[in-house]
Amino acid sequence: MTRGLTAELALAAEALLAESPRWDAATGRLLWADVPAGTVHSFDPVSGVDERIPVGTEVGTVVPHAGGGQMLGVRTGFAWLRPDGALDTVAEIDQPGLRMNDGVCAPDGAFWAGSMAFDGTPGAGTLYRLGPDGVAAPRLAGVTVSNGIGFTADGARFYYADTPTLRVDVCEVDADDQTVLSRRPFVTLAEGRPDGLALDDDGCVWVAAIRSGRVLRFTPSGVLDTVVRLPEPWPTSCAFGGSDGATLFITTARTLKSERRDTPGGGGIFAVRPGVTGPAALPYRPAPP
């Protein structure tokens, strides 16, 4: 039987497009980005304080940096937002008409993030791996909207969504050179489109199904066993966090392309306690100089 849960509004952020929620265990805060506004946020769910840092360019994804601050995927590639607010380019990517989108760090400290075209050109995007050495190398080409990605604890595989395919795929990774060995369908969504995703400590995959107002949990065998409903139709991503790792935070959007929904809670951060836990975000770990 499929469980049904309801998420509640945790932060009335009124973001245009809130994305990339990542729990930073070092600070006890939820990192997230408002993509078109070009802002990085740090939310403390205990105090309710949400700190906002303007970056000056689109921010598709944010993860903690082991040296402090955050690593970002921005319009031109990868950048380090230092603790003092300075933005340092780490790796530029020649991608006219594109920007970086969703991404996470793997257990080896590398940052995997993909791109998408502003006009939605099919197959224009690429999934990249930013290694600890600061070199960005392509890993999957020909994707349209590179989106949710989440690694298993051993780093041997990751789940991945190219949104227009309506699928979440599972990819095997070579342990030596970190290339993608294989990619196969994991699940196809019957309603909504797969956006961001997260893995829990049971190995299950939580997928934000944008345009459906739901977040879906699939077992490792691909069985849907939990549905989280939101009062907003545009959930964009999700992540586990809180001091005990038992809260699922969900980002939402008010603006998608030329569409806009000014509804109560739109662009806010929602939360639910689903009865399972999940890991905090892994930080980007650059190699020592």
C-alpha cells in the first residue's frame, strides 16, 4: 500500500525558482538557491532565519565547500562562494546559451552538475564532473534538462533525471576513472516531471515531480511506496536535513519559463517528517594545493 503524507510550509521565501536544497551539517543550515534571482540562501529551521547572498548570476545548484562557503554551478560553470562573500571561478565551461543546473557531490569529493539551454534546445546539455583537482570533465552528453542526481553511499552508482524524458535513470560509475559505464531506466513518472531528487538511508529515491504537487518515494526495486503532497503544484527538489536527518525539505517555484503562479506558499520551502532519515549533503573537497 502507498503511504500518503502532507508537507507543511517551513519558510515563506517567495522565491522565483527555489532549487538545490542541501543540508550543510557543518553549519546546521539548509542551503538553497533562487536560480533566476542569482541568490544563495542559508536557512536555519530552528530560528526561522534565512540569510540571502546575492551572487550576480544565475545559480543552478549549491553544495557545501570543505574549506568553508559553498560551491556553485552558475551560468559560466563552477565557482566557489567564499565565506567572505567573494566569488571565485573554479572551472569555466564554454556553453553559450546554457547555464548550469542541478548537482551534488559524490563520496570522493567531486562535484557533479549538469547544464541546460535557456531556450530548452533538446540535447544541448551535458553532465559534468568537477574533480578535486578543479578540472571539469563531461560525463554524459546530449541531455536536455540535466536535473536531479544522487549517489549511493559507496559511490558506485547514481540516480539521474533528464526531465523531458519523464524518467529517472540509474548510472554505474567506474571506480578508477569515474566515467559512466552504463545508464538504464529506473522509473518513469506517470504524472508530473522528474526534477530534483534525494536518497534516504534505506536506499530509496525521493523524486520531486514538478507540475504534480507531489514528491514520490521509490524503493530500490522501483516500487512507489510513499507520496508526499504539497499545496503547491511546482515542487522542484528535496533533501534530508535537520539535526537528526529526519526532515525532508522541499523547494518550490513561482516561475517556470513564461509561467507564473503567485499563490500562498509558492516559491517557499516545505517540510515533512516521513519516518525515515537521509544523509546530509557531501561537501566539495578540493585537492590540497
